Amino acid sequence: MAWLAFVAVLAAICGGLLWLAARVRRRGVGRELMGPVDLLYRPHTHEINIEMQTQEERMVETPSPGEPVRRFQPD
């Protein structure tokens, strides 16, 4: 009976960690949580993260079907 309880607790812990990992991926908070760790062990990733953020900010939303086409006009 003790083994069954041990396996049940272990399965609950693993299931909770899987749920937490899926939630973190969906919300995108992993970068903020792991940032200090990345800076300690891999300092070059800070530059990569900054580049990824600028690329995400530059992305243009795709128009919905039926929406009129807008042309890009530089300033």
C-alpha cells in the first residue's frame, strides 16, 4: 500500500510540473524568470534576447479576410 501512495504522490508532482510548464509557455513568462540565470551561465544570451524582443516588436499583424489592404508608407 505504501508503494501505491508513493507512486500516486510522484504522479501528482509530475503532473503539476507539466501543468506549470504548459502555463509558463502559454503566458511567456519564462524569459523573465530565467533571465538572471541566463546572464550568469550564458552572458551572450542577453544580446540574443534583446534581438528577439526587437524582432517581436517589429512584426506586423496580418489583416483579417475582407479588410482593405493598407500600403506601408515610410515617413
